[in-house]
Amino acid sequence: MNDYINDEIYKYQSQIPKLIKEEKKLDKIRQTFVDDYSVDHIKGLSKEEYCIGFKTAGFKNYRTFCYRIENELNELGEIHGSPSRKFCVYYGKPKRGSKERTYLIKNGYGSDLNDALEIVKGEICELIEFGAKNDTVAITQSPLEPLFKYKILNTYYPDRFFAIYNENHIDEFLTEFGISFPKEASFLDKQRLLFAEKNKNVLSRKWSNYIFMWFLYERISIPSREDKKVKDEQKELDKQYSKKYQYNIPITKEQWKIMLKNKDIFHEENIQLMKDIYFCHNHASTCKNLEIMNGVPAQSYNKPVVALARRVLEYTKNKAHVENGKEKYWDVLFWGNYVENNRFEWKLKPDLVAAIEEAFPNLKSLEINEELDNKLNDDLRKNSNFSKLSGEYSKDIKDRPKESFINGQTVYKRDRSTALNALKIAKFECQYDHTHKSFIRKNSGIKYTEPHHLIPMAAQRDFDVSIDIEENIISLCSDCHNRIHYGKDAEMLIRKLYSERKELLEKKRIYITIEKLLSYYGYK
């Protein structure tokens, strides 16, 4: 074990008393689940008692076996983010856009619902018995999907199996520990290597597997370390910011979170303004900059901000700051500073930024995915070799790409050759309006257009197959590409492009309604 990890373990030790209390609460939930689902009980489960996906008035979901293991035990190892087919039998929509729900069966389990249910229950019961015997060969050969399989094993035998179900994460942790392993190493082989590392330190040896897992994700993982680096940089920016226009109005992060979800306080346009400023450098912007971004006159921002600040003050029972006999309201939400051209800048207060990130957890993902899209475009500008591309749609359905992580967020790789081929299929014309003019690329003599994923790559987790395919990539002129991201009339572009691509997407098993697509762009 390297010195860096030893140091992190010693630092983390101070949190152990608090974590043990939290673990005891969670372990009661885990033990209740295990008591409720003995092997004999599982064998007798009906489809209504097993399947996830039921919804009824007053309840988000029936408390079924699959629902409970995914949701009630979420803090003891997460398996969200993958389709419900991991449970082999489930209740849901046959395809995206369907209104009716029905029982569905994963491929390989036949077509008879009752037979499929009996098979999967048998596999679960066998897995629990394999876990009791620590039969690693039988566990590895179990046909259950890895996420589901190792979640079950950890739930029933938390001292023998880590609550880490993503093999990429295991690989990442071992790499951080400086441990090499052969390509053919199984998931359980890698878990054993991780157990060995845990036991090398006199402190972590005494920790439970859950506490060690929390330590790994909080202190050791590359995503967590990168995220910490970004947060530390932001703290430094906050520290260096001008103190001249900072007024302390006692509002906590938790209060901000509650208010952000209260539509009577934060109206829809207020939320959009918060997001716009959040995405600006240092979470700060002048009204003039907002005017350039949104095409809305700079002076139009003042009244909504004043009205919002008054609602916030009323809710928190605070009073406005008074200056020269006048009440000031902008400083309820912002710090301020005069910047270039003597324009006044609004910077979101740090506690409000933290609340926004927790209230809207996909914000960072959207920002990172947009950055990846921009990098792809930059790459295509410099390296545009179209000669070897087919210029045709592929007949194959691409598998869903593997996840990777940036700043703690899940992202999916963009394939450069796929994007280039999509432009070639479009004959290097703007597919919103082929009459739009564009300049000629420097090295190829071909018109310049940019690839745009109609269904954003940030939404890949909602689909079982890859959406990084030519059918989902639109060739746009620079103006239309900016309009679809930032334009007031972006919805018009999206609707037109959707109507033209819907059938092509469905041929590749990508089903989406226009309402769902618009929601990815922030429209209700």
C-alpha cells in the first residue's frame, strides 16, 4: 500500500465513529431485507411480489423484492443507472414511447412469464447458497447480471463481498493502490486483491467493508479526487473574490435547497437564470453578458431578481440590506463586483451554488458533456480525413458504450469516425436547411459543418443501445449548431430534426418521444 493511501486512511479515521452510527442504521435495513427474503420465501414469490416497475396512487412503487434491493439498500451499494432488464423479469414499457406497461422478460429466459420467473428465482436461490459456501467458480458462472448478482451477494454476506458492483471501479481502485492484475482476472479475483489491500493497514483492517467502500469512493477514486480538485479551485476563487460587495444574510444551504424546489419562491424563469449564471466562469456574470447569451435586454433581469429576493427574505424571515436609506435586494442571492467597462457582476453565493448542485445533480454532467462535444468539434476541425469513410448508415446496432468518469460524473466516449461519417452522409450540408452557406475546410476543400447529437450523449444511460450513431448525429452549420444550444428558437430546430430522424432512430431500437427529447434540452 503506497504512502498516499496510508495517509488518506489515517485522515479518514477521524470520521469512523460517525460512520459506524450511520452504518448501524443502514445495516438494520439490510438485515430486515435478508430476514424478509429467506431462500424458501424467494422460491414462493409471485410476479407481483418480485417485479420492479409497479406504480399506484399514493406510492412511488410497490415494495417488491427488486424494488427494495435497488432502492431501500441504495446507500449500501448503488445499482441504479442500468435498465430494469438486469432483474430478468420486470414490469415496464415494451418500448420507449409506449403508453401501456406489461410484464417483460429478458432475452434468454424464454417467452412464458411463469417459467421465466421460476428460472430467475431458482438462480437467485442458488446464488445465495453459492455465497454461503463461498463457491467462487459457481458464483462466476451464475447467469445473473453482474450488478444484480453482486448486490445480492453483498446484501446477504456483507463481510465476504464488497458493495462495489462496477468492474471498471474495481480496476480503478486497484490501479490507485499500485496493484497490477492479469486481463483474465475475474471480478471476484479483483475483489480478493482489494481485500488484501484493506488488511495491510492496521486501521482499515478494522473497518467494515461498507466503511472501506465509502472511503474508496470519497478519497481514492480518480473521479472523487478530480472532483475535489475542482471544488478546491472554486473555493480558492471564492476566497480571492472582492469583499467590497459581500453582505451576510443568514441563509443556509439546506434552506436554499428547499426554496429551489418551491415553485412559489423560485419560478421557472428564476431557476433558468440560476443555471445560466452557474455555468458562467466562477458562477458569475454581468447582465450584459446574460443579454448576449440569451438575447434578452440586460435591464430586464433586475425586476425578477428583486421579486425573487423579496420572496426569499419573506420565507427565511430576514430583512433586506439598507444602503443610503434604500433597501438592496441583489445581495440576497449574489456577491457583487465591478469588472471591465465598469459593469457590475453578479456572483452566486457559495451556499446557493452548493444547493443548486445538490438540487439539480445533472447540471455538472450537462456541462461536462457539452465540453466533450466541443472537444470533438475542435478535433474534427484539425483532423478531417473523409476519404476512407463509407458515407452510408451501418446496418448493425452498436452496443451501448462503456461508462467513464470525469469529475465524478458518468460520461460516454464520442467516436470520431462515426461523427465524420455522419457529416459525409449529409454531404457536408446543414441538415436543418441545406441552403445555409458555410466556409470551406482548410485541408480538404469540403464545406465546413459540425456534428450534433440530436439525443444528447448525456442521455445515453436512458438507452440500451449506443446513441453515438450516424442516425443520431446531425450535420449543422456553425450558426444552427449554436442556435440549437443557445437560441431562443431552438425548439423549432429540434422538432424539425426529430420528425426527420424518428424512423431512422427506431430502426436502431432507439425509441423516444418529442416530449422526452425536448426535456433533455430543458423544455417542459
